[in-house]
Amino acid sequence: MNNGSKSFLAFLLGAIAGASLGLLFAPKKGEETREDVAEWLKAKREAGTETLHEWREKSGEALNELKDKGTEVVEDLKEKFPEQKEKVVSAIRAGRDALRRNSKHEEVEA
């Protein structure tokens, strides 16, 4: 037998011995233990489901708040954009007019 086989055999024998001793010294019958485990699992599943519902509700609320904030920002930009656009267009026109006046002035001097 090689070292790996010996280790596996020792593990297998230890598992069998542990299971046997567990059955011999168990404080409850197997059926009672299974019922306890089933109840514990049911309680954990219900708690997990409740937590999941809470997270979904909170994330839905947060998403709605984000949507509302985004809508507010968009509406604010829609209101401010025409004002800013008009200022920029006016500045460009003023710059262009000044450039034209300057160009005409230079032609007259030449």
C-alpha cells in the first residue's frame, strides 16, 4: 500500500468510527434530530427570505430616489440650458462682430 491509500483508509475508518460513536452517544433519537435540523433549516430559510425581501424593498426605494434626483437634475438642466446657450451665442456673436469691426478698421487704415 502506498502512502495515499493508507491516508484514505485511515480517514475512512475514522469517519466510520466517528459516525458509530455519534449514534451510540446521541442525546436524541435520529428522528428527533432530523426534525430539529429540519426546523432549524426552515427558520434559517424564512429569515433569509425575510432579509431578501427587506433588501429588495430598500433597494427599490433607493432606486426610486435616484430616479427622482436624476429627473430633477435633467429638468434643472433643461431650464438652465437655454439661458446658458443664449449667453454663449451672444458672446460668440459679439466676438465675431468685434472681429469684423477690427478687420474693417484695419482695411481703412491701410
